[in-house]
Amino acid sequence: MLVCSATLSVGWIIGIVLISAVILSLIITMLVLVPMKLWFRAFVSSAHISMLKLIGMKLRKVDCQLITLNYITARKAGLKITVDELETHYMAGGSVENVVKALVAAYSANIDLTVQKAKAIDLAGRDVYEAVRNTVVPKIIETPEISAVAKDGIELIVKAKVTVVSNMLMQISGAGEDTIIARVGEGIVTTVGSTDSHKMILESPELISSTVLEKGLDRGTAYYISSLDIADIDVGRNIDAELNIAKAEAEKRIAQSKAEERKSMAIAAENEMKARVQEMRAEVIRAEAEVPKALAKALSSGKISVNDYYEMQNIQADTDMRRSLSKSEEEKTEKLASQKRENASQSMANRPIMPQTPSFGPSSFGGTAINPQMNPLAARFASLAAAQKKNNNNNDDNK
């Protein structure tokens, strides 16, 4: 009996030790996994979150502190929202803090904004809290400098400020600020372009505001345009004058290109005519080269006499004299001097001394001897004349 009781007591001790170890390990695990401070803070804030949910969020790598603090804020503001909705939005990549702040602001301002719509706006990439704030406090959008030209050709540089209010119904699918700016710029350009003079816009800038607002530029956007104010108007360039100058410059370049084309054609025609003149001169020189041959042939055949030839030489000399007299005295003197110098140098350096040929008959040479090297044709005629004279003398002797 004593052995059995001792054995039983040892078994109980081992069991108690094991149970205590398990309980201690569970307590340590809970202390490690469960953020006790957050749980206690939610408990005392009337926003109870079970320990199992906190353990699950920690295992899913969800920011427990962010979810818990925003859940406490929402419950304190009187919103009906669950921890699962906040956790789902966090895991989807949304901003839990912005959604809760937007819901609290909308609830305080009595704006109809549900949790699902706030989450959808946030996931769409819009700042849902700023949208709710712009519903209460209007937002001012400042446009860049917009250039517009009136009918008189003067450029106006307009800068406007657009006051908008958020349209919560169109926050998901409505256009943003860039569309508002583009439409306002289009309206300004259209209004200025339809005026006859830029002075009308300078005198009454409200023409732009009234015309632009009447077109309903906020249609399909995430905002309501409440007002459009012209901040600044500056006078720019004279576009009409610049266009006329550019047009005149283009016409000038066209005229210059056509003139260059005509000039090129004239130069080509001139060169062609020069080539033809050279060809004609070559023909003339070729024809003139045939004249001495024809004269020699005529003299040989007896068709012309030596007196005819000398008479022709006299006529040619008279013609040359008239041409020389028609020129200026200076040119004539210079030409004669240069010819004398050339003749003297050539006669002294190159020509050998030749015996003089006796003159025959009345001639244009004045009875001077004819040098065969200076005038081969004249020497030919002189020899023919001497032969003819000799034959005539022989005939006379025979008679």
C-alpha cells in the first residue's frame, strides 16, 4: 500500500508539472503574440477587439496598431465600421487613416458618405479626406498663363483663378483638376478670339468670366465651379503684324529664288551665246584663211591683176585708218607705241637681213622693198608680177 501511494503521488507530481509547463508556455505565447497594450486600450475605449483577431492580424502581417487606433477613432466618432473592413482596406493597399478621417469629417458635416464609397474613392487614387474637406471649404485652382489672340491680332496673356467645390457623387469617375484647367483655358481662348478688339477685354474682364461659366465647364468632373476670377491680363505680341512680316519674308524668298532661277537661265543663255560666237569666229577665221588661197589662185589663173590686189590693199588700209581714227587719241597712241616696240624688238632679235626686192609699178607700198618673210602673199604677188614683166619684155624684144 505504501509503494502504491508513493507511485501515485509521483505520477500526480509529474502531471501537475507538465500541465503547469503547458499553461506557462501558452501564457508566454499569448504575451508574445497578443499586443496586450493595444487590446487593453481598445477595451477601455469601448472598442473591444478580441485577442484572436489581434493574433490573426499579427500572423497576416497587418499593422495592428494602425488598425486598432483608427478603429477606436471611428467608434468614438459614432461610425458604424468593423475591424474586418479596415483590415481588408489595408490589405488592398488603401490608406486606412485617410478613410477614417474622411468618414469622421463627413459625419460631422452631415455629408452622405458611406464606408464602401470612401474606400472606393481612396482605392481609385483620389485623396478622399481632401475631397471631403473641399466640400466644406472651396478649393482655388490657379490656371497657368493662357495666351489668346483677339480679332485685331493683339495677343492677351490671361491668368485666372477658379473656385471649385468637390462633387462627392463624381469622385470615382469624374475628371480632375487638369480637365478643369484645360476647359477654362479653352473658354478664355474662345472668348478673347471672338472679340473684335483686345481693348474690349481690357475694359471688361468680366466678359471672360460670364462667357466661360455659361458653358458649363464642370460637366463630368469631380468639382462644381462656383466662380471664375481673372487674376491678371497682360498685352503680348502683335501676332497679326508678325504673320504679315513672315508672309512678306516668305514672298521675298520666293521672288529671290525665282530671280536666281532667271539669272541662272540668263547666264546659261549667255554662255551658250558666247560659245556660238566662238564657233562663228572660228568659221570666220577659217573663211579668212581661204582668202589668200583664193587670191593666189585668181592671180595664177589671170582672173585678177596685181593692180587689183594692191587696190584691195589700199581699201583695207583706208578702212583700218578709219577704225583707228574712231578710237580715242590715247588708245591710238598707246597702241601704235606698243606696236612699234613689238615690231622693233622682233625685227632686231628674230628676223635675218634679207635683200630688198625692187619695187614694181605704182603700189600702196610707196616703192619700198617687200620682205617675203613679213608678207609671204605680197612676195608671191611680187614674184608673179616680175615674171609677167619679164615675159612682156621678152615679147617686146621678139617683136
